[in-house]
Amino acid sequence: MKLLLDENLSRRIVPHITSYYPGSSQIALLGLEQATDKDIWDYAYQHDFVIVTKDYDFIDLSTLYGSPPHVVLLKTGNQTWQATAQTLINCQGLLKSVLVTANIAHIEITN
């Protein structure tokens, strides 16, 4: 499972999670900073990414279009990028079981 971090999440997270989520990236690293949410949605679909965000817009798209791509909504408040990276690492098993095995469209992670 590879994650596509929304622009509201630091690109510094990516190197810390790639051993857990190979092929992961972040919007700015892919040159998609000016893309619409729908364009990002389509990109994630075409490239088999799970979108990770702190923004409900992708949940709305998930409700409208279904999955894939799957969406992870981080409701973890204001935390450092290191804490966000650790949250994603700690939730790896949960994300795989819920999003892949159970084929759920989106999941919310809280602290």
C-alpha cells in the first residue's frame, strides 16, 4: 500500500514512512500543488495511491465516487510531522486490514 500525502501534510514525512509504505509520496513532491482535489483524486486512482489528508474534501469525493482510491482522514489535531509519521507507522496493520481486506472506502484516525 502506498500513501499519497495531501498538501496539508509535510513532505518530510515521506522518507520516514517509505519502508512501511513503499512508493509513498506527497502532493508537492509530485508537482501537484496547483491541482484540484478532483485531479488529485484521479491521480491517486490512476497510480494506486491511498490518499492521506486532514481535510474532509476527499471524504466528500469518496462518498460521491466510492473507492478506489481509499482515503485516510487524520483527525490528530496539531502535531509535528514526526508525530504524524509515527501515527501512520503505528496504524499500518489497521490500514491494511480495513482498507484492503475489508475494502472500506475511508477511515478516520484519531489520537
